[in-house]
Amino acid sequence: MSSSHCSNTSPCHGKSTWPELVGKPAMEAMLIMRRQNPFIDSIIFNSDQHHVYKDHCCNRVIAYIDHSPVSKIIKVPRLG
């Protein structure tokens, strides 16, 4: 799920980090993030922790996942 519109209006609205989701399955985390911040348009699940996103979007969450069958969150998801 992605959006072609990047909102980088500062300050960002709603919850911006989810440390409590580290270790949770990605699909469960996605539902929680969307419920806790209705301004989110897209969530990027990435297994490459070294990838850097050059733009910052207030309506996008970057979440890093492992390679397990259920893809668990391995780093604090945050707006970006």
C-alpha cells in the first residue's frame, strides 16, 4: 500500500513512533498504526535496515521487518 502524495507538512500530526510494536507481526502492527494515526496513507515494510529514505513524509510509516514467515517488526516504526 502506497500513496503518490507525500505530506511533509511540519509538524506531523498524530502518533509518530511505535516502540511497543517491536516483535509484533507486521500485519498486526499495520492495523495498530493505522488505528492510532488516521493521517497515515502508506506503510512501507522493508527488510533492508540500511536503506535510507531521502524524503520525509508525515503520512508514511517506515517499518523494518525480519525474514521470518510472519515478518515481525525488528526496529521502532516511525513516520518518515
